[in-house]
Amino acid sequence: MAQQGMSVQMAGQYGGQPVYIISPTTEHTQGKDALSMNINAAKAVAKLVRSTLGPKGMDKMLVNILGDIVLTNDGATILKEMEIEHPTAKMIVEVAKTQEDIAGDGTTSAVVLAGSLMDKAGELLDKGLHPIVIFQGYNLAAQKAIEILENFATKVDKDDRQTLQKIAETSITGKAPEASSDHLANVCVDAVLAIEENGKYNIDEKIVIRKEAGGKITDTQVIKGIYINKYRLHPDTPARVENAKIALLDMPIEFVKTNTKSKIQLGSIEEMFAFKDQETANFHKMLDKIIATGANVVFSSKNIDDGAVHYFMRHNIYTCRRLKDEDMTVLSLSTGAKLVRNMNEITAEDLGYAEVVEQESEYEEKTLITGFKKSNSVTILIKAGSEHLTDNIERAFDDALNVVKSVLEDKAIVPGGGASEMQVAQGLRSYASTIEGREQLAIRAFADAMEEIPKAIAENAGLDKINMLLQLRAGSGKNKNSGINVYSGKIEDMMQNNVIDPLRVKTQAIKSASEVSAMILRVDDMLKAQERDMQDVNPEHNIHNYNMG
């Protein structure tokens, strides 16, 4: 039942006039209508990204109001760029965000699974099952599914570089040119292994990604150190500074005029020059406080005016200005420098250290900082023929770096290509037969939803999804690693085909999808406030009128 507002008539007290306990402008949806609407919203979001799943998934072109184009098949990027309004649809988008934050990959699978669970729930509701029974069955199925995956997983050693590279390549496949996936996977593994510190892999703070349109993808490389897209401000400054003592300034270094207007009367031209010289001397006195710390490199997130640049040049100080906030953060973490926001308070203890700061080319905006005392930060320099391609490779690296990190931390992998989902589906069907209540039907529905992943992979590769699913069911009984080879169109051993996923990606997708499904199933009443002109509200009626907005 959907209606505008809801009234309760209290006859006798107010002369039979209706008393509004909810604003008439509030859109109110109840019961099966509310549940049906939420299920359809979840299915619609899943349908948006379903065609991008798998190594042969299609791309989406997203164009904003400024005409900027995003061309990608990354589920997290697609959902982030779209302006989704429906509250339940936003909950599904949160599934993708959670999957991205925790596992780094598998966002599309998580959303497709959530949509499939809601689709199967709708069928069970039509058969007369209560939402709470479905909710309870899904909870049991999710717990059992994770248990099945953990028992199914294969342990991997952190020194097994070959397996790590296969995992990175599986993540990259379909998101970047296939001919270069081996090289990109190798770069990814090199970067993650290079930043290891006491068994931790802080990829967010220690791996910097830079992009350059032009050149070949195979020119993409890992550089030990930090690249920033800035050049030194004065050509007479040394292009290479060794034993660099670095000052990071989060403030402008410029000749500042007073905020108040004032008038000075000068009697001669000499007095005017003397006044200007005094102003300059005062400015240089402030700059001397930076020089007195022993700094020979100055990076600022704000402007450095030409007068300051020239003064620093006379003291052989390498300067760069208008650095991005993320560059300043990475430099602070790597060099040990503190961000200084008051020039009068800077001391030698605020400086960071690097063995070398240099501008490698006179004609490019590149400054390389290498040789840190307490950090092993690296830069991945992405090269490709166009800006759209470098953007796609950057998104592929974002996923691949996270999956390699996940495997190094969890030391567990599972076969891809739908093999893991099929094992879970078959295990859940066996488990369902041990449950006597109606929850059994929900567990079987969960198993059917798991099979939507391999069906989508087959469909997106142009294969017959029903035939491939039947072959996969038969093949997985003989070989647990059986999955869909989208290139040959056959059921093959995914471990032998080097199609491998981290255990964390699969388990987190099940957790996120089942949890959001449970939340949606428990909603039977939805109140949505409508915008209205507050001048139209009669304050005398506020006693009985409670605005849900």
C-alpha cells in the first residue's frame, strides 16, 4: 500500500476530523509493496554491473555534466560515479564500497550476488515464506558458505612469487590489455614485496601511482622512491641534491600585503627606496629562518613567489611549489619531515631526510626523491598510449595490489572462473537437506544465487549460460577446481589455468551480500519525506503534525 500521508481518525474528540500523525507530504509505502520495491531496486543495481563481470565483461562509458569521460568495467568505479537516489540502491552501493575497502577486488561479484539473493527472496515471498524465515535461512547459508570456502582454500607461502603473480594477473585480466597483463602483474608483485615491513604491507601510504600518457604499457615500472610531477623552480638551482634535508611547508611563501589600508608619506625618492629595502629585508629575514634550519630542499603545498625562489636559489636550495596534498602526506611519511604551517616556528627537527632529490630531465615535470632512512616507499610509473588507458591501468593496479596484499596476509587462495561458487552451491544444497524447517528453502535459494556468478561469467563471454552451468556442475563433482575457461568455452582446472583468487575476496563478498539482503528483508515500512515550502506549514497544526523529514 503506497499513499501520500497517513491519517488516523479520532471521532468524537475533534468532531470527526482526521488527525495527521505523519506529514501528508511524506511518501509512505507499507508491507509487500515496500519489500517488493526494495527488492526491485537491489536487482536494478546488480543489473547495471552484471555485464562487466569476468575477463570478457563489457565496459561502461560514464560522462559527467562537464563532458569528462570515464571508461571502465570496474564495478566500484561505476557505482561511485553514478548518481543513485533510491535508498535501497544506495545500500547495495555500500556493499561495493565495503568490498573495495576490505578485499580490494570482487566488487562486481558482491553486488551481483546481493541482487541475486534479493531476486531469489522475491520468489520465496511469492510462495508464501515469511521474510524473517528467509532472513534466518540466508544467515545460516552465509555461515556455512564461508566454512565451505575456508575448508576448500589452498594455503600459499609468501615466498611463492609465481602464485602471487598469477593472482595479480587474474585480477588485472579484463581491466587492462591482455597482452600486457603478465608485465603489469610482475610490476604489481614487485611493488608490494618492496614495501614489506614486519609482515605488514601498507600499500595506501607506501605505494604512489603516477601516470604518463605516451609510450608503451611495457614501459610501466616500479621506481624505488617517490616521483612528484613538479620541476625545480629556478634553473640555476642544482638539479641534484645529495643528503637532502627537506622542509615541507603547508603555507604560502610570498610577500604579503597588510590586510588594512594605510598611507605613508615619504619626503624623497631615497626614502621610498629605503622603505622598499626594509620590506624586502623583513621578508628575507623570514626566509632566513628556513635556511637557518639547514634545509637544502623546500616543498610547499601553496605558492612560492619569484622573490623567494630567487633568494633560495642564491643559497642553492631546491624548491617546488603547489604540491598535491597526497604528495605532501607521502613525503612526510617517507622522509620523516613534519608539515610546517608557521614559518616562525620551523626548526631543524621538522626537516626530513632523503639521500637524493633530483630533477632527472630539464624538459619534464619530474622530481625523484630516493633513499629514506625509515621508509621503503616506491612509485609505480604507469605508461600507456592514452589518458583513458592509463586511468584503466591505474584502476586495475588498485585492485591487483590489494589482492596480492590479501594473499600475503591471509596466505589462502581459491580457484576462480566460478569454481569456488560452484563448490559453495553444491555444499549448501547438501547442508540444506539437514535443516528441517522452511529455512531449508532459503538455503537452497542461496545456493542458486551463488550460481549466478558463473552464469554471468559465461553469458558475458558469449557462451550459453545454461549449458555451461550444467557442465560446470558435472565437472566440479570430478575436479573441485573446475571452472569456466572463457577463451576455450570449456570446463577446465582453474589452478592449472592460473585463474586464482584470494580467499578474502570470496568470503567478504558473501558476508557483504548476505548482510545487506538481511537488512532489506527486515524492512516492511518505508517513509520518504518530500521537499516542500516551509512557508506553507501552519504552525497551529504542529501539535498533531510530525514531519518525518
